[in-house]
Amino acid sequence: MDHRELESYFRSLDRSFFLEDDMKSYACLDQPLPIGHGQTISQPSLVLEMTRLLSPEKDSRVLEIGTGSGFQTALLAKMSAQVYTVERIAELMEKAKKRLEALGFTNIFYKAGDGSMGWQEHAPFDRIMVTAAAGILPDELVGQLAPGGRMVIPVGPPSVQELKLITKSDDGSIHEESMGLVRFVELKGKYGWAE
Ligand code: SAM
């Protein structure tokens, strides 16, 4: 991944574009902010850090779970070939889609539904970014990661999670590395927390 391209695109993105009117004036704060339905847009420095960890390449097919506002999706779509993004709250998905289309992205595929199950029809994925917290690493997502692939996912109880970097080697073996503590909203669904 070209880190300078990522950082320059990150700096050029207007975060207020991804927020509702009542939150726009807080856009420059490096903290999570409400986007409705009890969900949040993540802290920008963490979005950048997680994208660096995921390290998508220009030919990568990326699965993103938890579209939210679409801010993280924009970074992924800029840095990769295609992004398959899944959001369980249809209204958030629709708003994010409008924003991302207005930015001119044509390489993003959208699904409203339970992303804890991944998106089997389009698997395997070279990269998987999960922006909601799973209690345990969902086997289903590991299964949809391509050999040589990378996944970034917060894993742990609702109070605090470890940010994990999962890598799958060419022979299919899995390596897990803990990259620090984070706090995300819950990944709900079949392979997440109960609805
Ligand atoms: N990356 C987003 C952004 O930049 O705005 C923030 C994502 S927010 C922290 C987490 C999102 O994950 C929420 O929008 C929530 O509805 C969604 N979510 C939770 N469980 C999900 C699931 N099983 N499938 C899809 N989305 C899910």
C-alpha cells in the first residue's frame, strides 16, 4: 500500500460530509461521534491506523463489515479495487451509499444485512475490515479470507476489546496479533452479539 497516498486522501476527506447537521461542527474532533440509531462514526486517527494495518493493495477485493457513515468505506475504496460493504441498519446504509456515490465511487457494492456472516457469494476476500466488536473471532469471516489475506477486527467484551490483526498464510494457517485496546459498538448478528 502507498502510505503517502492514503494519508493525503485521508487529509483531503471532509469528515463533516459524513455527519448529520447537528454533528457537523464537531467533525474536526479526533473522537467518535453519533450517527443515529445508537451507532458512531469512528475516531479518525483510529480509522487511519486500522487502514494502515489492513494495508489494502490496488488490486485487493475488500469486505467491510459495519458501513456506518461510509467514512472508512471511502478510504478503503480509494486504496483498493473493490469494496463489498455490509451494514445491518438499512437507513445508515442508504445514507452512506448516497454520500459515497456523490464522491464518485463506482467500485463499492452495498448490502443491508447481517455482516457477521460475511458475504459468501463474493468470497474469498483479500482484506476484511470489521468496524464493530465481536465477542470471539467469527469462524465464518476467517473462512472467507483468501490465502495471503489480512483481517482487522476488534475482539472482546462490550466494555473494551483487543484490536486484532489476523493473517492467513498461503497454506491456510492463521496468525493472530494483538495491536492494542479499542472500544467499538457491538457486532450484532448470528456470529456476533444477540440482537
Ligand atoms: N466505520 C464506520 C464509519 O466510518 O462511520 C463506523 C462503524 S460503527 C463503529 C459500527 C457499525 O457496525 C454500525 O453502523 C453498526 O450498525 C454496524 N454493525 C453492527 N453489527 C453489524 C452486523 N452484524 N452486520 C453489519 N453491520 C453491523
